[in-house]
Amino acid sequence: MTKTFSAAGTGATSFAASAISRRGLLGGALGTAAAIGLAGCSPGSGAVPGQQQSVAGGGGAEKYEGPNVELAYWNGLTGGDGPIMQKLVDAFNKEHPNIQVKQTRIIWAEYFQKLPAAVSNGKAPDVGIMHNDDLATNAARQVIQPLDDVATALKLSEADFAPIAWTGGLYQDKRYGIPLDIHPAGFFYNKTVMEKGGLDPEKPPTTGDELMTMLDALKSKGIEGMWTSAVNANDLPGQTLLYQFGGKMVNDDGATVGWDGEAGVKAITWLKALIENGHSPKNAANDGPSIGFQADKAAFMINGPWMTTPLTENKKLKWGAAPVPKIGDELATWAGSHQFVLPRQIKPDNNKAIASRVFVNWISQQSLGWADAGMVPARNEVRDSAEFKAKGAVNEFAKELDYIKFPPPIPGVADQRVEWNTAVSKAILGQQDVATALAEGGQKANKILAANLKKYS
């Protein structure tokens, strides 16, 4: 069974829109709920907040043989990835008749409002999913519990996973997430549009020079080859280019941003030039890059691997995927990781605690099916399998794992995104020159980070 909740009445939402609202709400609603609700919880009712709520049953390593239980499983998989996760849930339920998992999908912005409130009210779901850059915040706010017992019982180690995904589940040397996947930014190319521009549709660009040569060829045919917009630029394209030019969204100490200087200027200037040089419409909508690509008007886009689902469903579309070209000084790509978490329970149910761990372990082992959503499985044995090699586009994203980038595990690390978003929008729209917009935005962002360091210290 699955439920989907959305303020707009639909389970689908654009990544750009959801990212902005999710980050904004994290600093507001989640902070309030955590500070007021969670701080008032009696440690005796559910173990000491932030410490291990250990359970019997081997942390999920053993089969669950207790009475029938129903597990509430919350996540923000409201796009094309949700039904694919539901297939895995259905398979688990069929194989485990004494454990029935009920998936509830909530758009990420609302998810991070509802979850801390549910924890403080004693109505937390049994299992959840979070992005790696949400773990530290929610661990510090005592929304989720450590999972060291799970990792120990299952004998999991860094050797079993992509290293960055494994370490992405840690906060202050405690494990709060069991990695499910890595989802790096990818490069998508429209074969039909490439052919119209006289390009080889089977040879996507691998460097910035190759990409510009192709964009110029498309322009000579009257084709705006790579659309961008004020909102899209601050998302995966802008962050990926920032890393390629040597910058960071947040520096490792968590005290300052790394996008307010030369690297950020180079990244956003490159994207702005797409509009200025006629490679993108001047007033593309927020979701214009995706719409233009799927309408056979644009040849290229940098987007997330979750796009493989809608692109595959568009039977008229001829497309391919590849690693993001080396546009800047180094190969680097934005990436995230979905991690399983166990929300803190005020009144723990030992049977549900064991069953939840069994579920997390099973889904992790069966993550080959999750690759159908375009996500790269975190488990090495799954990625190394012949079955995964036959999955198509997702293998292109797997090639990027050696140089993907995560933000540091700092509580509130995403809160500075609002200033990045604003600064990039001002620069793309021409309201300020790029350097000024980023420098002024960086000053405001650094104040947010400083306040967070003080708050969480």
C-alpha cells in the first residue's frame, strides 16, 4: 500500500522547486518542532535522545519471527521513483507475510515538516529515507536514531559500499544512515536534435570545448541547444560547475561557503553565457531545460538520474545519457545519496524495531531493482553484478563515482542554499553582475552558517 501527499494535490514536483522549499523549511518548521517538541520528550520514554535504541534480533541480521506487524515507511519519493520503490516494498511484503510495510510518499518540503512533529508526538514512522545532507541536521535535532547496531550486526563496512556513500551516513562518528544509492548529476543528450544539427547522435561531448563546438553547430541551424533558467542554474548545473572550477557549496569546516569567489563566478558566468550567446532562450521557465529537451527543442541538459524514468516513458523520445563533460578545470559532479534512517521512537516497540531493520537490510540487498529509477546502488556487489551492467543509462552515472562531491556533515549545512539561490537568480537575470551577486550572497550565507555552528555546538 502506498499514499502520496502533496500541497498541490499531486505526487510529482520539480526538483528545483522541491529543493528550494525543502531547504527553507528545514531551517524553520523543523527547527521549531525540534526545539520545542523534541526537547520536551522524556528520555526515559524512548532511551536517551541521540543514543542507541538497541533492539534484540541481531539488528536485522536475523529473520523476524515475531507477531504480525505493520511498518510505516515515509519518504519523499513522489516522482517516477516512487512506483519503483513500491515494487520493492510489494516484493518484501510478499516474502515476509508477518511484516507488512505501508509506504507513504510526501513531497520533501512537507516531509521535513511532518517528520519531527510526528517524532515529538510519539507518532513517528518506523522507517524513513533522507538525503545525506539532511542526516547531520536531523541527528543533531534528535529526529533520527543511531544505526551502529544495524551495521555491526550485518557486518557492513566501507568495503561493502561506495566509500562516499558509506561516510555520508555518519555524523560525529555515529552511523545514522544505511546508504541505499548515490545519485549524481548526469548529462542527457537528445539524439533527434543532435541529428538536426548535423551532429553524431551517438557521440556526446566529453569536454567543455567539444560541448561548445556542438552548441555552435546547433545554433547555426537555428537550434538553442542547452536551455537554462534563473532557477535551474542554481541547482545541479550550477553546483556541478562550481565543483569543476574548484569551489565548494560549503567549506569543510562548515563555517563558510565556497561559492562566493572565483569558482562560483566562473560557474555562473558559463551558464549565463548560454543565454547571452543564443544557446538558450532568454526567458526559459524554471523547468524549461527539461521541457525543451523532451519536446525535441534542446539537445543537452545536466540533470539528475531520476530523469531516466520520465524520459524512458516518453516512447517518442530518442535520448542517451553520459557523464557530465569536463567543462571546468577538473572532473567533478554534484551528487546526493538516499539513506535509510530510523526515526526516534518515544515508546519503542521491539517487534517493529527488529522488523524495521530486517526491511532496511532486505531493500539494501535488493537495490538492483532500485537502479530502474536511475539511482546508482550504493552496494558494491550490486553495482558489480552482470544484471546491473545491463541496466543502461544508470551505468553512465556509475562512471562518475570516483569524483562526485558531497557537502560536509554539518548540521544546517543546507540552510545557506537560500542565499545561493537568490544570488544566482540575480546574476542570471542581470539584476547584478555575477561577482557582486555571489559576494553579497556569500556574506549573508556565512552569517547563517555561523549562527548554525553556534546553535548546534
